[in-house]
Amino acid sequence: MTNNNINKRGFSEEIELKAMKGMPCLVMNILAVLVAIAAFVFGVIMIDEGSNITAGVILTVVGAIYGYIIGPMIFPGFRVIKPNEALVLTLFGRYIGTLKGAGFYWVNPFCVGVNPAANAPLPQPMTLKQSLAMGESSTKGQVIRESKKLSLKAMTLSNEKQKINDQLGNPIIIGIVVIWKIVNTAKAVFDVDNYKEFLSIQCDSALRNIVRLYPYDTAGHDNEESLRGSSLEVAEKLREEIQAKVDVAGLEIIEARITHLSYSEEIAAVMLQRQQASAIIDARQMIVEGAVGMVEMALDRLNEKDIVNLDEERKAAMVSNLLVVLCGNKDAQPIVNSGSLY
């Protein structure tokens, strides 16, 4: 089977439909219908009077055909397109083009608009928040009542939070928000069953693939990437992963961001204790480094000023006392010794 609207890879190519301006066609059709009705009336009068039966029959038939059949059939072909909207049209099952650009147009009245996301059941993983963000007005499990027109605006997808294991196997709760838009209406309509549901599923899959590559936190190792410490890098890789999966649907991922990140409930308390212990160790390390530097400075200044000559035993006692004072959690209580050390 061959189709000139499908390329070698099997993806549908978008065709921009050149439609007629609607207002001139509307005025002309209204005038034509009025003229046809008038001709029908005059034809009936001529037949009734018997002045010219042949002309009367012709006027009656032509006026009836156009005034009551052809003229009304033309009116369904008028379409209004708002800014950042598109209408994918098919004629007897064949894709003829996409109507874009704000305006009032006339197309073949037998053309049918196609939008697989319209009048489709809301996917079960979606929440009310997600359905509203995607321009839908129904709740979970109900039927989406929306137009056959496709929105070309930037839209927001916010999936439910998921429990995923990170690189270290720790279960975490993570949620993302994805900003996207349609760039190829033919792919969005014909190459996937429901592009909104397809996007939601691919976001979940890409999120799991990316989260497994990073740990939640690096525990003080600044040179390693983590979900908490490298959010911008993770978000960019997430956007690239989703984009690679939704190219077939003609969608563009503008931005992907992490909106929620936390440990799962079963390990949250343990991880909090670990973070507290890590913070205490880092603080103690800083205190000890500072205390050693102060002791070293004190000994050097005593030697430079030649205030007192200390042997190794006295130096050890002095160092011990200073470290206890500087590294203690509480203020030290000084003891004054007015006599000799020996």
C-alpha cells in the first residue's frame, strides 16, 4: 500500500491546507440561495399561470436543487480557527491537510476533523490536576468533551508522584512537570493512538530510566552528580530522554522539571538520621581543623616571643588542654594554678 503523505520511515508528513476565505464564500452562498429560492417561486408562479411551462419547470427544478439541497450543504464547510489552533482534515478517510492560521475559512463540507484525544476516556494514571493542565474539563474515568481542533499552545503535563529506586537502590518519591506542544499535527493524529496518553506514559518511562542513573544524594561528595544536588543537569537529561521517545508523535518537549523529591516513607526516618550524622561529622571535622590551627599558632607565637620555654611533656599537656577547651560542646571551667607545675 502506498501513500504520498507517509515518508520512508512511516511517519506522516504535515500538509498545510490552503483553504478559501470564508466571508466571501458565505456572502456568495447566501445570495445564491436567495436567488435560487426566488427562482423557485417564480417558476411555480409561471407553471401555475401556464405562460411558459418549460421555463417555469427549469426555474423550479434548479431553484429547488440549489436553494434547498446544494446551498444548505455548503454551510457546514465554514470553519473558524483561533490563534494557535489547527484542524486536521480527512476526506473519505484520506488525509488532505491541516488548516492553520487564525481566520474564517471554507473547506469541502464532506471533510471531517480528526483528533484522537477528543471524546476519549481519561487515562487512569492521570489526576484531575493533570487533566485541567492539559486543557480538559472532565474528571478521572469520564469522557473528554473537547473540540476536534488541536491546540498548538505550550501545555503542561503534571503526572502523579512515583516511587522509584535510585542508583543505590533507595526508594524515593519523585514528581515532574513537563511543558510541551504539538509541532507536527499529522504525526500527533495518525502515528499514535492518543498523543496525550502517549506522552504521559513516555514521561513515566523516561523518569524511571533517568532516576536509576543517579543517587538521591552524594553525602558530601561535591564532584558527583545526584538528584538533589544536580537538578538542572538531571532535568536536561530527562527532557532529552522524553523528547527522543515522543518524536514519533510530533511533539516538542520545551522543558522538564522535578517538582517533588523525597525519600519514601519506609526509609525517610533512617535517611534523616544519616543526614544528621553526616552534618555532625562535617561540623566536628571543621572544629578539629580549626582547633589544631589555633594550637599550632599559639605554640609558634610563644616560641617567637620567647615568653616561656616548654619541654615536650609541657607542650603535650598544653596541646591536650587547648584541644579540650576548643573542641568541647560546653564552655570550659578555668582552674587557676598559682604554684609550680612540679
